[in-house]
Amino acid sequence: MSAQGVSGSPGAKPVRRAALITGGTSGIGLATAERLGQDGFGLVLTGRDSIRGEAAAAGLQAAGAEAHFVVCDARDPAAAAAAVDAVRERFGRLDLLVANAGVGVVAPLIDTPPPQLERLLATNVLGYLIQVQAARSLLAETSPSAVVLVSSDSGVRGDVPLGAYSVSKAAVNMMGRMLAVDLAPQGIRVNVVCPGDTIPGMRYMGTLDDPEASAEDPARWTPSPMGRYALGREVADVIAFLGQGGASFVDGAVLLVDGGAGAGYP
């Protein structure tokens, strides 16, 4: 498994800041790319679907952003390194890494087959660490810089139908705290965002492993005290805040973006 290529307009325009977004071709990842593009970031998106990725990059370019796509499997260290190389080649710096690539398994933890659990942990946990390790050097060169790990409210309060997924996201939450301590001396902040049910998001986009669960009616999702679900752009706004100078003393935070669901519901 490796990064298979880069798409985007030839030649990078001068940019003041650059971001790498894994899983940046749909859902929260794409919403984050759109927001950061508006903020003047040069963008490199990664994902496994080249058609979707090229379409995402083209849409961002049409909106005025400097955006490129790299085919990348989040579990592969060589692919992660190639994605960082693409950022270095295009922009010469990396101000923000957003780790967002993820998968889900719809089953209670006790019923999750070990091969499914291994795949989920390899992508959702190890894949994040692999990408941060690959980006560490360029982030340090660009310092001050930031990492935002996209987790889930399931990793804070648990979601029984998504038992293994909840375990993986709880691991991401602790990973973010440990990486914040590890990387702070290099001027790299690390924070975690935990969205609640989001449109578009993993469930809404139909990317969970169980086709029937993927197609579930959003009306069955966990409600929030605000009476609605998050919009992708609302989560993207939080990610953009944590990744920029306004959050310069926010480090090691695990932040719920769930409309108060974690406060008002068990």
C-alpha cells in the first residue's frame, strides 16, 4: 500500500499556511478543507478513492483554494510519508495536520470479530499515529504548528451499537493528550475534536461497514438538547479554530462538539 499519485493544478501558488487533511474528500474532512481554503491555507487532501478525491480538489480549486489530492491508505507508513512529501513539495511548510480518516463497525464490542477490530484499530488509531509521526519533522520546521485529531463523542460516553468504534475513539482521545505532551517542546500543539452526529458525517455518508446500518434514518440518531444534529461546517469551524493562532495556548484538549448531548444525556 502506498500513495499512488498527486492531483491538482500544476505549480503551487505562494501561501502563508498549509494544511494536510487525511480523509479530506468527504464529510467533516471536506468541510474542514473548505473552511481552511477560505482562511487562505494551501491544502493537500488524502483518501483512498481517487475519483472522489480529484473531484474534491477540483471543487476547492474552483472556490479559489490551492488544493491537491494524494491517494493514500492511512495504515501505510510509506503512504503517510509520501503525503507529507507532497505538502513539502507544494508548499514547503506544514502548519496544520488534520487526522480524519476513519472506519466504523456496527456491532456491540463483544460481537465484533477480531479481524474487524484489527482493521478498525489499524485505521482509526494506528493510522492517526502513523500520520503524525510522518508529519512531525515538517510540523516542527514550521513551528508554531498544530495537529487536530478528529475523534467522536462515542469515544467519550460510549455508543453500544458501535462498541469497537467507541473503543477506537477513546484511544484517539488519549493519544491526543499524550502527543500534546510529547510535541509541545517542538512548538506543535495537539488537540482532539469529538463531534456528535453530524450531517454530512460517517453515518450520513453511508461509510459504516454494515449496509443496513449505513442507510439508517438520521431521525434515529442520538438527539441533542439543541434539537438537531451538527453540520459539517460547524465541526470544521472548531477544527479551524484549534489549528490557528487564536488557540495558541490550547493544547491537549478533548473537545465535544455535540450540541450538549454529552451534558444532557447519559
